[in-house]
Amino acid sequence: MQTSIDPNLPLVRADAVLLHHAILNLINNAVKYSPEEEPIEVVARMGRRGPVIDVLDRGPGIPQGSEQRIFDRFARGETSDRTGGSGLGLAIVKGFSQAMGFSVEAARRQRGGSRFTIRIPPEAIVQVSMEDIA
């Protein structure tokens, strides 16, 4: 697994346990569907409107038109017969993200694989002043 975390990301207001489990579920999903020799990438960066966490893989990708449905309970990917699972992992990611006021989305990558993105809204950014640190 490869990680890239922007050191200048702001602090955000989030439930640490829910966010931890959401990211773990995305990583677990990527591991299930990716070839062993292909790395999974976890990227935390500043997006246009706020912090973003991406989990990228090189698996078979999300079928066109299933980008929203994939987060439904019991929804499973086309190759799920060889990977197992209940079809709840991504629904849990969506529920946990929404509980924190975040959004989650899925997309096909141009050269194969999937990108799952947790978007953190600007209102979740914690403004820290120098007086708070002292």
C-alpha cells in the first residue's frame, strides 16, 4: 500500500472511530478487488472545497452507471462471487460518512480500477489560532 498525506491539511471535526472504520472498509474493499501485485493508494489532500481522502485501486473498476448503487446495502461488485463479503462494507462507509456530515463517492479510473473519495466539507475544518496552541 502506498500513502500520500499532505502535511498542510487542516484539522477537521470528525468522529475518529467512524472515520477510521470508513477508511479501513475502503482499503479492505480495494484489497478484495485488486490484483496482489498492484498497489493500493491512500491519498489525503486538500480539494477545491475541503479536505479529501482517496482510496485508489487497479481492480476491475466499477461498472458504468453503478457509481451510486455500489453504496446500497447488499450491493456487490461483478466479481464479488470470487471475493466473498456481504455487500455491506460500502454501505457502512456511506452511513458513517453521512453521520459526520461528509460525502463519499465512487468513480472508475481512466486506466482501470476504482477511486473512492471521502469529501470533508469546509465547515468541518477546525480553525486553530496561535492562542489556542499556547
